[in-house]
Amino acid sequence: MQARQNLKTIKNFCLFPESIKPIIRSPLFYVGDKFKLLKEILKHFPTQIATFVEPFVGGGSVFLNVEAQKFLLNDIDSYIIALHQFLCSQAENPQFFFENLENLIQKYGFSYSYQKDVVPEKLKKLYPKTYYAHYNKKAYQALKSDFNQSSQKDMLQLYLLLIYGFNRMLRFNTKGEFNLPVGNVDFNENVWQALNDYFEVIQQKEIQWFNLDYQDFLAQISLSPADFLYFDPPYLITFSEYNKLWGEIQEKNLIKTLNDLHQRGLRFAVSNVVSYKGRENTIFKEWAKNFKIIPIKSNYISYHDNSIKQFEEVLVCNYEKSSS
């Protein structure tokens, strides 16, 4: 495995216009991940940050690309945090991680195009756009069953369920069972590269992980004007699985939290969607008028509708870029 890793010399990254620094993508490929928008967002962040704080860390593509002395990272999803902590624990010995991962892939019989294309040509011709889903369906169902029948604490199993699952999501039913169907995806070179980048970058950062409601998280940590908070909360007017429990009450509570932080002299930036498919987030739009509003060019892919929809996303900052 190590020899094969050494042969991989092509990086999968985007570049800042002003530098050759790569933008790292999280290997969790999280729904709502900011990877494709980071080139726009990061240039508005402060240049000097003591502690970087993310109350809604999600997949983590943002923090992976931020320079700071310390990182306080939180998400209410316990499985997201458990996966991050698991991957962090593997960073010192990636070869051991990849060996275990390959063994699990082989055990269940998943496709593994990073190493070899094993999908029969007959299946590709029969299902030209969905052959990975058809090939991996049986293996995926077996892995999902084993994960649900166990203690659900095997994070390597859960990571493979994420990688081969529909839209690479994490979803559990009311019984606490993982219930996502197989996706038309595969463990390819992009996944391999994202994992290696994560392992490399994570060792250079001092991180504390939290699994709390964001308000409880903020109440537990100490902050100073040298710190910086980035908020990427669920969006009030979009329809992804991640946003289904977020309503007007939660939106107003977030605004109250942001106002409190501003009054304390703390710097923050917050991403949000202010219009989508004829709907408007008037609550956030009215509040944002008090701060610096930066339009962000982006597209949104809904869990319920895989077509790409134009929408209006913004980054709102309560500081000037030159602040240190």
C-alpha cells in the first residue's frame, strides 16, 4: 500500500489566485460542504486568528484551510464528531488505516476504483449512469446490516457507509438505525487524496472537539477579541436533510447569539442563504443590513432534488478584513 501511495503525485485541489496553496477538501464530503466556495470565503477571513471557532463544523473543509493557533470545533451530530475524532486518531499511522479500510472493502466486495476497476463492462452497458449503485448494492446492504446490529461504534464501518452511500450523507431513522440507501459512488482517487490531506493537515493543528448544541458550546468556551468564529448554520429556506429541524425560532436565536458576540467585541462571519426558489429569509436579511454583506456565487444541490438551483448566498462579517 505504501508503495502505491508513493506513486500518487497528482493532487486534487483548487488554487487561490494569489498563491499556490491548495484548498483541502474534507474526506467526509459533507452535505453543504463549503469546499467549492472556500476560494471566495477565505479571502474575507481575518489574517491573524488566535483561536478559530466553528459551532457548526460539519465535514470540516473550512477549518482544514484556516491558519490559527488553536481550533475549537463543534457539531450537534454525534456521528460527525465521532468520525472526525476517529480520523484524527488514524493520522499518525495512515498506512495502518488504509490497510484496515482495504480489508473491509474486500470483505464486503465493494468496488474500489482507486486500486482497480472491478465493475464488469456488461453492467456498465446495462446501467451506464448508475452501475456503481447496482454493483455495490449487495455489499452496502450487508455492511449497513452489520453496523446496525452491532453497537454502531465501528467508525471504519460508518465511514465506508458514508463513502458508498447516497449523496454521501449520514442519516438515521427514529429507531437509531442507519438507513441511507446505496449511492452511485465509489472509493476513488478523490477519496484517497482527501483522506491523505486530512491526515497531513490535522497533525499540524491543535484541536478540541465538542458535541453540543451550538449555544451550549459557546457558553462553555472562553473567547477573546483575537479569536474568530465562523458560523455555517442550517439554512432556514432550503430543503436539505440537515436543515429540516431548523425553523424561525432557531433563526432568531442565532441572530440573538450573533448580536451578543458583536456586543462583546468578538469577530465573526456567518454564511447563509437569503433567497432560494422564490423564498426569502427576511429574518436574516434584515439583520444582516447592520453588517458587511458579501455575495457568494454558488449553486445548491438539494437532498430532495439533485438538479442544481441558482440561489443567493451571502457571507456576513462584523469586522474589516484588515483587523488582526
